[in-house]
Amino acid sequence: VHELGIFFKQIEDAIDTEDYFRIEITKRLLAAYIYKIGSILYRHLPELKDEASQPMKREEILFKQFIELLGKYHCKERRVDFYAEQMYLSPKHFSTVVKKVSGKTAGEWIDDYVILEIKSLLKYSTMSIQEVAYYMNFPNPSFFGKYFKQHTGMSPSEYKLQI
């Protein structure tokens, strides 16, 4: 658990700096933090080791590719068919695979990832709500606000005030 504290301190330090790439650095450190949690769980849960020793199924490989693509394109693309196309799959087959492997639909994964990114930008960046909307490739701040409220139950400005 000490290891997590070190990562968390690095994330805090990255947020507090005036570094031009602060947001990108913070995102990557958060990803590393999540991988570290997975690593710790892997060490402490023997049943995960048994599963990991078996080769990944095709569906699991496809899901892993989807998550990698999501990390790369989530700021610009929120359509399931985009991700299916990137993987040379039909949207229906792609959606079936994602749901089978993860229990969540591809659309839910996309929305969850996008909302997490938006929350991070609203909380840790100096961007205005309008700048976040355009950075995340929303057509306008109004649509952005509706999307955020639909998924969080509050407006972006309410979220910023809550912080």
C-alpha cells in the first residue's frame, strides 16, 4: 500500500506544478496508478493468477484492443461504430464481444471514460467549461452540458463548484 502512496504523491505533485504538459502527465500517472492497483490485486488474489496463466481468448484480446483505442481516441470519438471500424468488426459483433467480456456495453465504457476525463479536466485543469467542451470535441457547450448532466446528474458548473 506504500507503493500507492508514492504514486498518489506523484499525481498530486504533477497537478500542482505549472508544467505545460501537466494534464497529460497527470493522465499518464493516473493510468500507472490504476495498473499498480491491478498489480497489487494480482499479487494478493491467487484466483487471478490462475486465470492469467491461461492464454487470453480472442474476445479478451479484442476487449483489450478496444480499451487501448478508447484511451487513444476518447477525446475525439464517442461512437461505438468508430471503435468497431478501427477493429475491423461489425458494430453488432463488437458490442456483443465487449458486453460478454466486461458485462458493460461499449457505449457505457465510452461514456464512463469520457466522463472520467471531463471530471479530471474540470477539477485539475485551468480550462473553462467551454474550453473543456471543445477539447473533448463536443459541437457546442450546450450539448456538452446536457451530456455531462445526463451522465452525472449535475451540470459542469455545479460539478466545478462541488470540488
